[in-house]
Amino acid sequence: MSDTTTAPVDETDPEGTDPLEQDRLDERDDSSFALFEGDEGRLDEPQRRALVALLRHTYVSARTHADEWRAITDGEHQLRSRLNDLFLELHVDRDREVAWKRQARSESQRRSFPTLLRDVPYTREETIVLVYLRMRLRADTRPGLDQVVVDRSEILGHVSGFLPATTDRTRDESRVAKAVERLVTARILIRTTDPDRFRVASVVEVLLPLEQLRELDRWLRDATTDGGAQLPGAAAGLPAGSADTDDEGEADA
């Protein structure tokens, strides 16, 4: 008479492990970059820092975030996948060395995606300043990134050209100052050691394509002059209108 009792499985013996479970564990070991207890993330630390930078800031560039930009170019597929999980799109311009996010839009009118980014329309003053900065970059022929410098006074003078002569100048200056500060926060304008001089980030060429530039320029020239008017939707594609939490740009010499 034979013994039919099932022999105990030695848990330390790999042959006693369920093949499917072992495959899962092997895959986990190969793809995990645990940085803390219970960490199940699949990105290494540089990629995670790049992902955070993309979520926090209007854009990430080789100039503003050198390490994060390198991680984006090295792991673009992985970062795109993580952003897609949040209904966000990753855009990378390797020529200008800049990356940014945008809210994904459903192709079906019957389906909408939850959103993480606020769609904040630009004020008239902000739009005028953006168009001016884009035109300045377009006209500049000097090599190198972020080499165009603008003065606060010339920005104010340009905006004034779109306003009626009877407008309240004190109010206008206040609105232009707010527009400048918003663009500084978005790192489209970069502070210098002179508080009234700013470098224009070349990223504005990417964020405001030529076709949209022409559309906005026509709108500004044809629109009635209302100092408090906003531009609904026309500038909504710019990342600076999202719920970003940029620190202000660092001062340059």
C-alpha cells in the first residue's frame, strides 16, 4: 500500500513556484526602480524627476532643466506613456530642445476626458505681448537661444498702440505689468539682473506657431478696443494657460 499524502512544497525551491507568478516576479525585478518602501514605479529616478517637471512647469527645456531634458530625450516613450495615462499628450521639439504637455482631446463628441489642466484664456494685454514677443523672435537673426532682450517700456509702448487715446493709462500700465508677470511665471519672459529688461524664451516659437501668430495678429488689428476683453479659445492651446506651478525665472546677467 503506497502513501498518497502530498509532499510539502519547499517554498525556497524555484520549481515549486507557479510559472505565471514567477514570470510576474521576474518582470517586476527587471522593470522596477524602487526608491522607497512599497514603490512599484517603473521609471528610474531621472525619468520621474522629468515627469514631475513636465507636470509642474509650462515647459521643460535644455536651458531651464538640463537634467530633466536629458531624461526626456532618453526615455521619451516611457514618459509619453505615463502622461497618456493622465489624458495628457507629450510634445517634444528636439531642434529647439523643448518639451511640453497638452490636454488630450477626444475624437468622439460623445466621450470627454477628465482634465488636469485649466484652460485659462489670455487677456487682451497678454495676447498683445505674446504676439509682440513672437514677432521679435521671428525678426531676430542672431544665433543662439534666448538672445532677444526686451524692455518693459517697449512692451508697454507696443500694447498702447492697440488701445484708444482716451484710455486710462494708469490702468493700462497695471494690466501690462500683470501680463508681464504672468509670462515671467510661465518662463516665456526670463528675468535679467535689470528688473525692467527680460530675455525672450525661444520656446514661444513652438508655443505660438506661425499660423496662430497670423490669426492673432489679424484679430488684434480688427477687434474693437476693449481693455478688459479676453480672447476666448484663440490662445487656449498655449501651455502657459494651464494650472502650472512654475517658480519665477532665475535672473540672468
